[in-house]
Amino acid sequence: MLISPMLGRIIAHYRIVETLGDGGMGVIHKARDTRLDRLIAIEIPPPEKVSNPERKRRFIPEARSASSLNHPNIVTIYDIDQSGGTDFTAMEFVQGQVLGIVRRTARPSGTNVAAGPALSAVREGCNAPPAHGCRWWQAAPALP
């Protein structure tokens, strides 16, 4: 677990309980949804990523498109919003092992029993967005 100044901070109705690491667009935190009393993942992009008007203009349609995906190997996006000047994406929290660790433990022959299904799931998940008309998406591992 990373020590973060975000610990305990409330963004909208999400209370940060742990910083998990870096994601494709920003820092990923585990948070508690105080309305529904469930754990979620919340990604907070750095201000420079959302201060560009063109990037910000594309953000909502891209998030809307990604949120329409329903696949067991793709996290569900719950919310995109801004609170107190902080942009964020709230999504399903998936407890799991970091994909990079699974990949490094795979034998060169690719016969690692644990890595095989994990990498197959990633492949399957990566094929889903284009099949559903989603132009933009990112592949990111589940964080511990």
C-alpha cells in the first residue's frame, strides 16, 4: 500500500481508503462509496491531462462509450464527474494480482497454469471494446 496525502479525502461521495498505483489516465485509489457502502476504484487524472480543452471535450464521449461495455473481463464504469475542481472516474474495484507479476511468473513456454487463464482473459477483454463499437479503451491490470 502506498502512503498518500489523498488518504481519507472525500471526492463527491467517495472516501479514499488506499492509493493503489498508476493507471492509464492517472492515479488509481481504492475508495468507499458512502452512498452505496461498497468499495470502488477511483482514477484521478493529473490536472495537466484535463486542463487541455480538446482532451477534456473528448473525455465524456469516450467515458460514455466505455461505460456501455458489459464484459466479465472489463471493469464497469460507475461515474465520471468533477468535485471541488478534481476530475475523476469511479469504476468497479476488482481485487486481484497485478498482471505484470502474473506475466513475469509465466514460464517461457507459456505453460504456467496461473498465467495462462489470466492472459487469455486479458486477450478476451481486449477484443471486446472494438466489437462493441468502442474506439478508445485502455488495457490496465487489476491492482492489488
